[in-house]
Amino acid sequence: MNRSARFSIVIPARNEEALIGRCLASIRTAAAGYPDEVEIIVVLNRCSDRTAEIALQAGARTVEENARSLAAIRNAGARHATGEILVTIDADSTMSPNTLAEVDRALSSGKTVGGGTLIYPERYSAGIVATFLMFLPFLLLNPISGGLFWCFRRDFAALGGFNEKLASAEDIDFALRLKAFGRKQGRPFSTLWRAHIVTSCRKADAFGDWYLVRNPLRTWRLLRRGSDRETADRFFYDFRR
């Protein structure tokens, strides 16, 4: 990777040998129009499988961060980034082929601070749709998106990255802060409407499609307040496939 990378893609990963290959393949496809301008950084979090091997074979760089904090894991990758544009995606997700081109187009316009994208589940069910509908009022009141975050690396640094005090919901917190930061500068938060990610439903497979709907208070603590360490550990940091 040359030193003038246009994009740095950060992927947090804990024992992701089953899924990270397709994530990396989707990035390579999206990077086809940017030869030698895309670096991929996989942040290994307490991995005991072949995640590192698969990442290195795909041409990614690896760094290690053992904290039980998605914010710290993402920030560790960002600290090693050299690209002008920072993009984050989870190892169990894939980006559409036009994602990087859409990010480049949006940021080159000077009219946005960055933002998120559309998120499609790999499968649908009544429980998964109900989960989305449960969050719809919040999204209508706070128009943000996530799944895959993108912004200039300098703006990410100005924001201080993800909030490492949160056990979870670091993505929602970051989106809200990025939106407020951009508003002050006349560069609003944006969603990539012509690009998307597809994310796995492995949590629904493991806990049940109605898991988040059955206990709205627990879900609020986990996904909004970021203060439920026990549930965050079970749902994220100690999750077994």
C-alpha cells in the first residue's frame, strides 16, 4: 500500500474466520476503481481462530486490540490509518460494489461531513422486521444512519473518534456527534442512498429473531444508552457463533 491511500477501511474482528473472507472480497470489488489507493486494516480482538491468516492472505494489515470495547477496537484501527478517507465496516457485513465510489463522490462535493449507509439484513422474518419498526421512531426523531461509517480522517480525529466510555451504542453516539459537528460547519450528515451493506443475522440466529423486541428496556440500555455491560458482553464481546 502506498503512502497516499485514498481510503482506509477499518474492520473490527473477533474470531471471524467464517465471515471475514466475504467482507474482504466485497471491499476488493468496491476498490477496483482505486488501484493502490485502498488500505484495509483488520483489528484483531482476542482472536483464537484463522481470522488473522485470512486477513493477511487478502492483503489486509492487522493490528491487535484486546479491550472489551467496540469503540476502542475501532479507534485502534483508525490510529493506524493513513488514508484521507476513513471507512468502518463490521466483519459480518459486505459492502455493495459502488460503495467507495459513492463515498468519494459525496465527500468530494464538499457538501457533507460524512455519514452512514442503508443496511439490509441477509434474511427477513417477522421478528427482524418488528425489530426495525421498534427503532423507527428514534430514527425519525434523530435522522442518522450507520452500518458503515465514512468521513475524512481529519474530521474523525477532530471528533476524538468513538467514545470508549460506552459499553455499546458507540456507533449511534458517533453518528449523532458527527451530525452535530457537520451541522456547525454547514456540511450535513448524509446517508448513501445508492449504496448499501448486507449484514448477517447471526445474532438473531443465536438469540432469536424477537430477542430485542421482547425486552425494550434492555434493548434501550444496550443500543441507546450504552450502559448495560452485562448484556453488551453477552451480545458482543463474549458472543459465540
